[in-house]
Amino acid sequence: MESLDVADGQVSALYVGAQDGLKEADKIGALPGQPQGVDFDQYAGYVTVDPQAGRALFYYFVESPQDSSTKPLLLWLNGGPGCSSFGYGAMEELGPFRVNSDRKTLFRNEYAWNNVAMWLFLESPAGVGFSYSNTTSDYENVGDKRTAQDSYKFLINWLERFPQYKTRDFFMTGESYAGHYIPQLASTILQHNKATNQTKIINLKGIALGNAWIDDSTGQLGIYDYLWTHALNSDETNAGIHKYCDFASDNSSSSCDKYQNQAMDEAGNVDIYNIYAPLCKISQAKSPSTSTGSVNGFDPCSDYYVDTYLNLAEVQAALHVKPTNWSGCGGVGWTDSPTTMLPTIKQLTASGISLWMYSGDTDGRVPFTSSRYALNTLKLPLQTAWRPWYSNTEVGGYVAGYEGLTLATIRGAGHMVPSYQPQRALTFISSFLQGKLPPTS
């Protein structure tokens, strides 16, 4: 036990375990079915965050093929709450590989974000993916607060295992309910940095929140206004929601419920996470193919491919995990979830770190309208007017700069931005890491 733990203003001991030899043990020789010519190192394993409870979090770490000694370190978190950053983030979005439809081989993602940084994917909290606890009550008594604390403990211990990254510029990004995870973890890191000794400081430089759920009231209103403005809902239904639904008070009424249900019925059988994307056909999901996938073509059945691949015994052995019935989401009961992250985000805008919010503009689940409504409540002064940004000579999206915060869209992308627009997503994240707005041409 060493270092400090800061929670609700109280400072206590923080568990830091011995990490000698664990980095070498975590190195992946090769993932089953990976393509030839892999030119970067991969690591995977567990980091204990609570030895008494037997709580350990799984990570997957990929270095960059070029300049790995200088590139920044980034943490990626998916949302849910209770969804896997490895299965979704690494294997379907920004990681170096995607799973072929044969469910046993991988193909290279040419727009992987490890081209520009070192990427750390964390399955959090315990009960998600391969992460586990030996205390079963941990799975039912989890929420925002403990998730932030455990994620911080993970980072401190992981940096002991990989000490060469202790002074590296550190960023965090993710999507959806990571709009809760990341601001709270960033706040926790900054509190610790003030309270702890120099050896335990995390060199946090910035955070980026993608299609992030950050405020219940504006979030819900934004969903229904998005459906209406994108021709999925009628004028009458949208008017009914505005008349009968008071999302700010969270007081439900039968009339509000009626119009909310009507809104979903009118939208029909579309993928709410990308209203223009095709749906996975069950026949396709159940029929393995021998063809090699392409990162340039979105495959709506990729969830099925990843699920099968990560449950292969040889894959789990290569990842150094306990035999697990892996699933993309679930396994935890949530006990605390603040209705808004806006006060925390407002504090972070004044903290000196970079703070970006971005939205794929075809996401109807956590749409850009929700982010825009939430940001408007902060009343931040505008510094750079709304303008297009470009990727490969085409409009990649739109961006505006505010005091302490940058707001951007990725054109044609859904909830999981890199899955739908990998090249634009890479252009965007590269700009974020460079601390400059995306290209003007």
C-alpha cells in the first residue's frame, strides 16, 4: 500500500501492487488468425485494483508501429454502462484489427488509431467483458463513483507495470456513457495530482467525449428533436412531446409516455445508433464467410463476429484471461448515476486540459442535438465560429471552438464513429492530439 486515494475530499491509502515481471508475461505473441506483417507490440492481462475483494480489470494495449518512444498514451472507454471497450472499441472501431466474417481470422484496420498514438483499452467496471471480481456482490453494487476510483487505481498500477509511460502525455477518449466515465475519471486524476507525490502524477493533457451522454434532461429532448428533424417523426408527435414531457423535472406522465412510444413506433425498424445504416440480416450473421473484410465497408453483423472470436479458447489463452463466457455488454447492476455531468465538465473547461466533444451526425441514440443543447446550458463564450473541416478533400464534419471546449461533428458517422467513417475519425483524433482544430481544406 502506498500513494494516496482521494474520494469526496478525503485522502486515504491507495493500493499499488508489485508489478515486477508482469509486463513481460502480458505480451501477446500473436492473436489467433491475425494477418502477416504485424509491426507493433500488443499486451493484454489483468490489473488488480482491490486485492481484498479480488477485483481485477482486463486491459488490451497496442503500441504504435512508428515512433512508439514519443507518441502519446491514450485510454479508450466504451459506455453502457457495462459495455466492453475491448470488444467494441478495439475490435470494431479504432483498434488495429477487425474480425472477418469467418469469426476466426482478423484483417488490418488501415485507419487504426495506433497509427498516431499508443492505445490502452480498459474493460471497466469488474463484471464487464473479461474483468472480474471474486466478490459477487461487486457486480450488483457498482456505479459511477466506484468505477472512477477503480479506473484510477488501474492506471496507477498499470503505469507501474509499464513505467516508461509515466511521463508520457496522457489523453482519454470514449463514447456514449463514457460521457460519465471520462469526466469523473479526469476529475479524480486532477485531484490526485494535487494531493500525491511526484512519482504518482498522471500527465493528463486532454479528454475527448464522443456521442456522449452527459445530461439526462437535454439528452432526452435532443433524441426526440433529432428524430423529428431527420424525418423519422411527425410534427404532431414532436409537438406532443414538447407539450407533455418535462425532462428537466423527470416527472413522467401518461401523455408523455404515449408520445415517446409513438415516436419510437413512427421511427420503425431502423438502427437508432445510425439511422442510415443497414441492419444485420440473421441469415448473414449465422453463415460464416471466407471473404476478407474491408475497413472501408461497414458490416452490420460485426458484433456477431467479435462475440464468437473472443469466446474461442485459443483467443482467450492468447489474451492471458481466465476462461470466460465473454459478452459485449451486461454483467453489472448500476447503483449510482448522476443526472448530469455538466458541473464536472464546466470545472474541467477551466482546468487547463484540452476538452473536446464530438458527434457522429447520424446517431439517433445520443445525437448531436443532445450535445448541442447540453453545451448551450454552459453558456461558454464562442471563440471560433462554426465551420466545415476536411478529410481527404471532402467535408469530414463541422467544428466550433468555445472557451475551454471544442465541439465537432463527424459527417456520416453513427454512434460508434470509427466504425462508420474510419478515415475521417483518424483525421479528427489526429487533430485532437495535436491540439489544433481539424483541417480547413
